[in-house]
Amino acid sequence: MADTILIVDDDQSVSLTLSKAVQSSGMEAEIANSGEEALKRLSEKRFDLILMDINMPGMDGFQTVESIRKQGIQTPIIIISGRKEDIDTLYGLNIGADDYITKPFNPITLGAKIKALIRRSRNDLPGSSQQISAGPFTYNTSTLRFYKNGEEISLSAKENAMIKLFMDNVNRIFSKDMIYEMVWGDSIIDENAVMVYVNRLRQKIEDDPSEPRYIHTVRGLGYRFVI
């Protein structure tokens, strides 16, 4: 069954954009037009993640997040907002949100963040699977150890984050700036750093790095992890 995302936003055009981004990543979306409606939906149904706008009439996004957490609902929450101030980011995280994305956002980056956060929340549950598998590769999300055909491959922190991004999103194209944002956590792009780490990763996981089988370069677009 596909993961279901609750989108909380009073702007129909933004809700539609978010819904399309969610659906393009293979998930289902439902929309609540206010904080009050979101709380009602959450009392009736379990969702896998919540995308929460901040500026809404009546109960705003911050108040809604606080109310959700006070009710003991631990569903992962990503705040989506046009505000770029660091204090808003910190406040949202302090009251119980799990991540924060500002508008305008890249739909593919958003989809990758949603999947990673859902996976992380499930790995925190007793008895949950802690392994991602793709082709000959296995990644243990608990120990952060990576294997090819059962043999461990030692990775640096950035290589580790990059291979997890790829394994979470097999066949999806990521531009260099998207990879940099997801792995380095910075919007100021260093394309050379991305290329260096892709090449390092190829040296470690490819049978023939000069003819990569798994990490493909998509000319003019970026990179795609293929199994």
C-alpha cells in the first residue's frame, strides 16, 4: 500500500503543487485546508507524514504542530513555508516538526526528503526493518554500513549520505544542486564537490568505474542510480 501524506495548506494552488509532487514520488495525498481540518482528519485516520503550511487563517501551522504533538500523535511533520528566517526554522523544529522546507521547493528534493523521513520514523519502531536493498547492494540504516554482494564497503560520511540518497530513489535523476542540497545541506552549490564524490563512490562500488553500471551520468541533467 502506498504511503499517504496529509497536506495542510489553505492555498489551493500550493496544495495542488504539493499533491503532484507527492504523487510523482509514488505516494498518495490528501488535503486539509486549515489546521482545524487537519486535526479532524488526524483523529479519523493514520497518515504516514504531514506537510504543514505556516501562514493559515485561524489556527496557523505552528499552533497546529503544537496541538498535534500535545495529542501524542508522532506522525512525521515537514513544515513548508515562504518564511526563510532561521528563527522560524528553529521554532518549528523545537515545537515538534521534523524538517523544514522553504518555498519555492524542488518537487524531487521534497519527495526524497519525505521518503527518507518516513523510513527513519519506521526504523525507530520496535521490530522494524533497518535495511535498504537495491540490486547487489544493502544499506543498514541503523549501523550506517554499506554492503555489495554481502561484502562491506567502507564509505566516508558524504559517500554514505550519497549512496543512501541513491538507494532511496532508484532510477530517479538528481541534478548536482539537488544532490548538494540533500547531502551537504547547503543551497550554495559546489558542483566540483559533487563530481569528486560521485567519482569516489564509483571507484568503490563499480566493477569498472570507467564504464559505470550503477551510477549513470545523465547529460545536462545530473546523475541516476540504476539497478
